[in-house]
Amino acid sequence: AKSRCFVAGSGRPGFRDGPLATAQMQGPAGVCLDPETHHIYVADRGNHRVRQINLSSGMMSTVAGNGTRGCLDSIEPRQQALDSPDNLCLQGRQLMICCADSTLRVLDLPTGALRTVLVGS
């Protein structure tokens, strides 16, 4: 019998939320663990999203980004645009997101609000 050596993902590139075994990502990059909830956050570069792995429920969901490459802040995830997020850091209930367009974005986990706090060049 084969044993699984991974936490999430079907092994095929793409985008799919849902059960961990069938979820799809496109170029997962940075990860961080929330020590309170034990959720794992993944920067999904190719899909321009941040994903949440919930080990208790066995599900993956999108917490930021609508799949469109860009820089658009909003409290509504369907309106949020990220540019290839690649690094994540959790500070309290704020998820810091470093993007390829040299921006630092902050996602407020309790409210889902995304805002840009630093723009570089």
C-alpha cells in the first residue's frame, strides 16, 4: 500500500478548494502555522491567492485573493487581487503577505479585510 507523504494537494497543478486530498494549488510557496487555530496558511503564487489548510476539517479554502493578478484591497475576498504572493508571516491575528509586485499586504483574519501597508519598487 502507498503511504501519503503530503498534507494537502492532489499533486496536479490548478485551483480547487475542498478536501485536502483533491485540493489543487499552482506553485505553492511560503507557509506559516497559526499556533492558536493550528491552521496552515499557504501562499499560492500561481493562483494569486492565499489558502488555508484546516487539518481538523480536512479542508482547504481561499482566505485572500480572487485569482486575478493585481493589487486591490477589499474586505470582500472576491474583490481582492494579489500579485503572486510568495511569503507569509503571522503577527497576532494579522497575516502579512509579501507579493511579487514588491507590496506588503495585511490580511485581518477575524474580518477578512485586506490592505496594502507597504509599496516598494
